[in-house]
Amino acid sequence: MEYVSALVPPVVMAVFFIGLIVTIVKTQGGANKAKEDAAVDAAITRAEAARQTPRAGDA
């Protein structure tokens, strides 16, 4: 019976890991993809604008 107790933790971790990967793959794309892409694009645009804007002390 020691072999069963030795194999249970890796098997449980493998099952949860496979479930995590399946969930990640299934949630890629879909109806929210355009909304997520727009949010990322807006964040990048704000970051670039903040980086390019000269500060009052720099001039």
C-alpha cells in the first residue's frame, strides 16, 4: 500500500495541472477577446503617452 500513497500526490497534481491547462486554452479567444485586446491596447497607449510627455522640470 505504500506505493499507492507514494503515487497519489503526483497524480492529483497532474490532474489539477491538466485542468488548469484546459481552462486556459478554452478561455483564449471567444466573445471577450476583442474587449481584452482593446483594454491592453489602451493601457499600452497610455503608457507610451506618459513616457513621451515631457515633465515640467525637464524643459
